Amino acid sequence: QVKSKFESRANTNCAVYTAIEYRTQVVAGTMYFVKVQVSNAEYAHLKVFQSLPHENQGPSLVNFQTGKTRDDPLTYF
């Protein structure tokens, strides 16, 4: 649900867009840290916030890191 926002903010067009791994952090909602494959050899780490269900809001892209590899550890940022 945040692919178009990521592509726009990173100024890229993803040939591939596959989530490989994720971590969560509970805040006033849930913060997701997601490792996404964006091309054959390139990965990005996305920070996505999902508010509480009663707020009726979709996920929002908070931040991202590009230039990652499959082996880079997925950490909180």
C-alpha cells in the first residue's frame, strides 16, 4: 500500500517490489520495518506506520533507506 509513495519519494520505478522480512514496534499503533527487494540485487528498508484500527487510516511511509543488500540486517531507524 505504500509502494507508490516509496517510488515517488525515492525517485525510482521498482522492477520488483517484494517484502522479504519485517520487524514491528508497538507505539500508538504499529511501526513496521520492512526489507523490500526493489530490483534483482537491490533492497530498501522501509519504515511504515499503521495507526490503531479505530482511527481508520491506512499505512503511511515514514522513512526509508535505499542501497541495501539482502544480507544487510533490518534494524530500527
